[in-house]
Amino acid sequence: MNRPISVLWGLRSHCASHGCLYCYFGTIAEHREQLPTAPGVLSHLSPHDLTAAEVLAFAETLADSPVGRVFLAGGEPLLWKPIMKLIEILKAGRLEVVVCTSGVALNRPELREPLVELDVDAVSVSLDSADPAYNDTWRPPRRDGDGWQKVVSGISALIEARGSAPRPKVGIYSVITRRNLADVVAVPELAAALGCDYAVPQPIALDPGHKLADELALTPGDLPELQRYFGELYAADLPLVLPGAGYPGQVASAVTRPTGLVPGCFGGNTLFFIEPDGTAWDCPSSLKIAATPAERHRSIAGAAARDLFPAPAGYGVDCALFSVDCVNMWPLTGFDRILTPTGLDVTDA
């Protein structure tokens, strides 16, 4: 990619389809009692989301910047009303666009078909298990009928709408916890059966004080079983693209060594993060955000992308804040392997 920077952009704070118990936006019930105010701590109830005009104005500046790929996340970005206009602007600026969605909105033709017509590069759908009951326990739908089956039907509908076109690539991201280790294999198998192009099993990232950390966070005691499942996955030769062969080792490192040094980190070099309120961070990692000094707190409101995201110089800066968040970002920085016409062999690092 000639423009080497990727941006993970959280467009809005509301998610209408699911109330995931380990959502990185927290839960609505908790935040009704006390809205978080710490830098980088997100909330579905944030009153400070940028206006559509501010978002679209900044998007226009990305064409004249080193940013070449944007991951549109949320909440649920497909329910943000100007989403198709935003995608149109990004594609006109010669950017690659990846939409990250819960999948339920893909059942609506007026949201699904423009993704094909606008030549969106990929759509990543969140589905945490091949077992509907497990998935809907931890990712409970807000409305009856919006659970596992609706997500799967949305994936199938998008693949059918794409037909023989090369894009959008379609994939599944799954959160792996102590309770669903077998889904390291089972979800990619489901993805292959549905005709998806890629699958990414990613370890759950919870702060140590999170109320679900003891129950769900991976521990060194889980590693033998986790590594066995990763071995089975990479040996299965499924007809889809997986993260590079070094990925299981990165997961294991994060489980055994939750903090440590990352030499030449991509954060603030080739990967940045934008919150729904427009705050722009050098890295999506909660540890890095918490350690960012006040003078590095920036906003996209009224700014130009070329000023916020300068062209990379070298291979990044060593970072002493390695965590599970880092592991979950590596597949984003390696997304070329998904967007290439034939994909890369899963044995590639």
C-alpha cells in the first residue's frame, strides 16, 4: 500500500442491535449510574460525538494524506445515517474501506447493497461462537430475533449480493475467552462453510479490574488447550485467509506476559485510532491512551489528516506497554493479506 497508514475510526457510540457484556464501550446500565471521564474510556451514552458535518469534513482531507486504509467501527457504523456518504468520500479519495459490523444491519437491502455498489473493500462481522446459545449469552440481542441467526443470515445475504464481484471481502472476527476456546477452530469452520474470505479469532481484552476478567480473561493455564486449537486451525487448510503464522505466538505472549516491550511498534506510526468524539490517538491500546500526555490529546474536528497522521519515518518507536490490545491490532496492520486478490498462504508471517 503506497499510503501506509491505517486508521481505526469509531464513528458513533450507540449500538442498536446488541448489548455485548464485554463491549469496549462498557454497558449502558453501568454508565447511567456514572459516566466515565478518563481519557480514552468510551461510552454508549457519550454526549460529545462529532456532528456528521465535522466527520465528513475531516473525511474529505484524508485524500491528501498518507492514510490509505480506514476501518469504520462503532457501535454499529451501518446505522449512522450518513454512513454511505462517508464511504463515498473515502472511496473517492482512493482509500481502502473496511466496515466493522455486528452483521444484523446486513439483512437490510438498503444498507447491504450499497456496500457492493460503492466497492467497499471488506466487511468484518463480529460473531463469537459457532454455538448460537453461547454467542447470544455474551452478545445478547437488544431485540428478539437479532441474535446469532440474524447475524449469520446477514453474512449470507452480503455474500449473495456480492456475487462474483471481488469485493467486498467478508470475514468473521470472534472474541475468544476461557469459555469458548473451541471456537478458535469452530468459528473459522463456520466462516468457510458460509463462503467467507477470512476469519480472525482474537483474545478477549479486559482491564484487570473488569467484573468479567476473572471469569473470561485468558490465563497461562489456558495456553495448552489454546495452542492445541490454534494448531488444529492452521493445519485444517480451510479455504479462507487467517492471520499470519506468527499470530498464535503473539496471543500466547500476551497471555503469559500482559505487559512488556514492543520494538518498533506500529502505534502512532502506521496505525491510529479515532473516537466518536473526534479524539485522535496514536494507538488504540488502552494502556497507551492512558499514558498519553495532555499535549498529545488531539481532535479531528477542524483538522486536516495530513497534519494529524504524518508519513511514517522508519519502523516506529519502541513501546513498553505490550498487552492483549496490541495482539488484536496486528491483524489490522496485516490486512494486506486479506485484500490481495488471492490472499496469502497462512504460513506467511
